[in-house]
Amino acid sequence: MVLNVAVVSAERELWTGEAKQVIARTTVGEIGILTGHEPVLGILAPGESRITATDGTVVTARVEDGFLSVQGDTVTIVAGTAELV
Amino acid sequence: MGAQLRVYRQKIRSAQTTKKITRAMELIAASRIQKALQRVSASAPYARAVTRAVSAVATYSNVGHVLTTEPEKIHRAAVVVFTSDRGLAGAFNANVLRASEELTMLLTEQGREVVHYVVGRRGVSYFNFRKRTPERAWIGDTDTPSFATAQEIGEEIVSRFVQSSAEGGVDEIHIVYNRFVSMLTQEPEVVRLLPLEVVEGVDAPGDAEVFPLYEFEPEPEKVLDALLPVYIESRIFNALLQSAASKQAATQKAMKSASDNADKLIRDYTRLANNARQAEITQQISEIVGGADALGSAK
């Protein structure tokens, strides 16, 4: 089981791929997502989201504003302004 | 060389120079359309994700939101017009401005006061020329619009919308922009942006999709609070991008017909010039022949 992760900003899709784990910062605190997580819709606080891809590399995305949605094993990090670090 | 002939030659040269310019502009526009279209499609995943999230929250929270509540009486309406900064794009700006004028008329007839927001230098000069100062204008960012501009516009109109109409706020907001249909067709599109009508499931891809029971972080109301302005921004950004792509397509079309017209002018004037040259030669011959005859008969 893997997570299907997409990081999209208003201008373009920054990253898509399969991942083991996603850690993001919502306005109420950090949230870690593994497969089988319950559906979540959370507002992101400015900060970094870390995605651990299936091959073990860590993708870090700096997010200005936006939200995170988890549904099934699909995670979408949506931000107006974001960049990969 | 006769005077007539010289005039024609001059006109041919002038048409040739014009043609070189319009041809170059046509080629530039053609290459920019592709880039503009790529930006439109690159922003699609974002718009989809935002729309999905909004419909998901709207489905699961029965909270009324200020951005979705229909006001009892609409006193004032705002119209946001998306034009371009530069002209030479055929009917591009005329079309969108006409659509906005029609909308303004309609709203005025319904007894609403109409205020305008304008994007693009052409729209600004249109309004200034008619001594109707727009409420606010954004210029210089229509060729490759940035998301920051969309955010600025979004913030401005949302803040204006949440003001009460007694304090000068507006009760509804419309946007008018050129939608890119194809390379040959761009249609002015009029959309009422606010108050929002969140139609559950209709906007979402894969229509009759059932949303899972989301856990909201923080509460659903807060999430909706944060999401709706984002949704507005993404709609405005889409309008900006569509308008930019349409502008390039309109420019290409206008410049193509300008080049074709120049070709036609060159052809016509070349015919006339040939005619004039031949007439000149004929006249010279008849003068020589006439002169020789006169000399011959004088003997």
C-alpha cells in the first residue's frame, strides 16, 4: 500500500508520485499521514511539508497558504504559492 | 519616371514594410498562444482540487457562509472586466467591453448601482475616456498574469463584498472575460462570482461522486472560511489566464488578416503601377511617331 501524493500550486503541479509518509503543518499542528488514514481536509499553516517517497527520498515543499486533503490513499497538498526545496 | 508611377511605387513599398511588421507580430503571437495555453492547463489541477474541496465542505457542513448567502436586496453590484494591456488584437477588447456594458445596462435597469473594476490598460483608457473612473484598476500583468495579481483582485472584491452596502460595499460581483474556445473563437463570458452558488457535486469531476466523511482541521466553518476566498482567487486566476490566451489568439488572427490585406494591396498596386508604366511607354512611342511624322511631312 502506498500513498498517491500530489503537490499543486496555482501555477502548476509541483510534484506527483507515490509515497510512504506525508507530514504537513496545519493551523492546529503537525499531521502525519500513512496509508489507511481517515479522510481529512485541513488548512495548512505557512511552513514545510515533508513527503517520504517510496524509494526513501524526502521531498520538502515550502507552502505559503493552502490546504491538505486526504481521501482514500490519495493525498493532495494544494497551495496558492508553494515551491519545492 | 512619371508622377503617377512614382506614387504607386511608394504605396507598394509602404505596404511591404507594414506587411513585414504584421507578419512578425503574427508569428510572435502564434508562439505565445502555446505558452499561454500551457499555463491554462498547468493551473487546472489546482482549480480542480480547490473545487473538490469546496464541494466536500459544503456537502458536510450546513453552515451558511457570508460569501454564499444571497442578500435580501441588492443595492450595488460590481463588474470586473478583464481586458488586455495592448491593443492590435482585433475585436478582443471591444467584445469584452461591449459584454460588460450590456451587463451594466441590465443591472441598472434592475435598479442596482454598478461599480467597475478593470484589469488591463485598454479597459482603463476606455473608462477614462468616458469619464467613468473605475473603482480600481490593475494594469501591466495581463500578458503572463501571476497568481499574486489574482490574489490581489480576490482580496479586494471579497473585502468589498463583506462590507455592508450602507458602508459602500457591494452585494454581488460579476466577472466578464474572454474565454478561449479555440484558436479562431474567443467568446466573452459573463459569470456571477459572488454570492457563490455552491452546487454540490456538479462542479466536481466524475459528477455523482460521493464524498467520504471528512475530518476537518480545524472546524468545518473555519475550513470553509479559508477555502472560499481561495476558490474565488482560483476562479479569477483562471479568468486572467483564459483572457491572456484569448488575447494572443486574437492578435494572431488580427495580424494574419492584416498581412493578407497588405498582400492584396501590394498586388493591386503592382497592377496599377504596371498599367501606368505601360501607358507612359505608349505615350512616349506615340510622341516619337508623331514627331517623326511631323518632320517627314515638313519636307
